[in-house]
Amino acid sequence: MKPRTLDSGIAGGAVLSLLALGFVAGCRSSAAAEGGPDQQPHGPRTTVLSKKTYTKPADSVLRRKLTPMQYEVTQKEGTEPPFQNEYWNNHGAGLYVDVVTGEPLFSSTDKFESGTGWPSFTRPVEPGRVVDKVDRTMGMERTEVRSKAGASHLGHVFDDGPQPTGLRYCIDSASLRFVPTDKLQAEGYGEYQVLFGGATAGAKMTAPLETAYLAGGCFWGMEEILRKIPGVVQTDVGYAGGKTKSPTYDEVSTGSSGHAETVRIVFDPKKLSYSDLLEKWFFRMHDPTTLDRQENDVGTQYRSAIFYTSDEQRKTAEAVKARVGRSGKWKHPIVTQIVAAGEFTRAEEHHQKYLEKNPGGYMCHYLRD
């Protein structure tokens, strides 16, 4: 079986507490607004863009899914070092969501350069997503901010921000996940495109995207090929086809959860048909004739499967499977399962785009002629 590596992070509440004591003064510094049309501060936002609700996973799941730093910050009120975190200097356009639940929290349109070394915002993305709490630690009284759905510790809010709000939300990067504007719709945040000059609130996209769920062995190798296909908008790796709710990689790797390593593919059907995705790519990038196995990876988690989301997808998958089976390209019968898509659990962050981040890593997928 192939080795898997974990993201590194700073663990230990004691270490983070010392960091917080040393850096709290910097988190109280004054702010100056960043330039550019998408970075100018605005007044309090009153419009609710989405009523979608979010649920916090069990603590046992969080301990396995979050990095040590993410867990200490969001669950233990830790503080990460300034200027040594992921988003303090991020100038990309997009949405910042709770790393625990996925709840939308802040927009890049409200982000500004505070000089503190932490991401700073003038206001939350919409009312009710961020809640205040009195914090009397560190020998002073401050206003802590938490996410509404997951109660994740985010940071603090101060009254030394730029006008017209006068507020500065000083946020730990470890509590956030950034979703770029070109991935908002694919990841379920399409309502927020209006903030970046996209569709108006409540409007439907004129060209709806389609989603496919495919399993064919190690999801690292599959995603590396799938994400580069013309017409593919977004890919995520995760787990599907099992019974365990919100499984982790450790649970799936035992083979007892019933899940298969799966790639979720969001694609534009005007540029890439579902039929072509299966016939020209999926059935060529892995061996669909080996039961519960791809080369050295053995187990039900490595099975070949198509998880359809509609009756139309089912019919297409069955037709393509039969056509490929008759083509003579494979010497043995195709054993690919075609089953209804159930719940898809997004895998831990260090598995996402793994081979893009780790070139030369393990891969047993390639396109067969």
C-alpha cells in the first residue's frame, strides 16, 4: 500500500498560548485600507445572500481532519504567528469559509491590509454568520468572534478599523478556507458571486454545471488527470459509496467503511459531455477489469465505480460501459459498478490536489490507448 503523509502544524496549547501573549499587541495595531476597487471598505452589510445551514462534525472527526494548528485555533482558542500564516497576504478574490463547517464568513471585497500579519476584514460576509463573545483572557477585555454554526474561534474584532465601519476583524488563517471566485458555484457558494460582479442575488446561472462522482483506485492519480481535462471546472477527492457517516481516511483505508476513494468532478456539459468524460477519460485512466484493485492498491476502497446522480447519468453510464466492453480494448470483463450516488465526504485537505503539491508522488494512473 502507498504511504500517506500528513500536513505539518504547530501542536500544543501551551506553545500557542505563548505565541498569543507575544503577538496580541500586534493584533491591536491600527489599520489602513488596501487599494483597488475590490478591497475598499464598505458599511455594514444587511443583505442575507444564502440561508443554507451548516453542521459541525463530531470532535473525533475534527481531530483527524484538521491540522494541529487548525484544531488548536478553532477548538482551543489558539493564536497562530503573524506573517507566518496562509492568508495574511492573500490578495485573491473569493470567499473565506469556516474550515470546520464550510460556513461562509468573510469576503475578499472586505479584506484590507492592517499591517498586523493576520487577515483583516471590515465586516462579515452577511448578518448572523459571525457572533461576538466577551474575552477576558490575557489580562484585558476583548471581543472574540466565532462562527455561528460551528462556534469556531476565529479571532477578535477591534474598533480601530477603517471607516465607514470602523471595525477590524483580526482573524486567524487557520480558522479559514479560501474559495476563489471561479470555484464558488462548483463548491456550492454560487449565491455569493454577486459580491464579485457575477450573477445577481437569487438569479440562476445561464449555463448550469454538472457533477460526476467517479472511483477508480487511488484518488490522487485520478484527480491529477481529471482536473486537467478541458471543460472540467473543479475537482475534489473524497469518499463515497459507504455507510459510515463523515468517514476519515484512516477509516476508509481499513476497507470496513464500505467507501471508495472517489473524485467529485464539476464540469461544463457544453464543453465536456458526461459520455465523453466516461469513455474518453475514466475508462482509459484505470483498469476497470480488476475487482477491488488498481495495481498495488488492494481493497474495496480501490474499486471501480460510477456513482450516478440522475437516471440520465445512469443510462449513459450503462451504455458507455457496454460499448467499452464490446470494443475489445480490455481482455477481461469490465467490473465497474454503476450505483446511485449517496453522500460524498470531502477528504482531508492534505489529500486535495496531492500530486500538484507533491510532484513525483505515488501514481498508478495513465491514459491507455
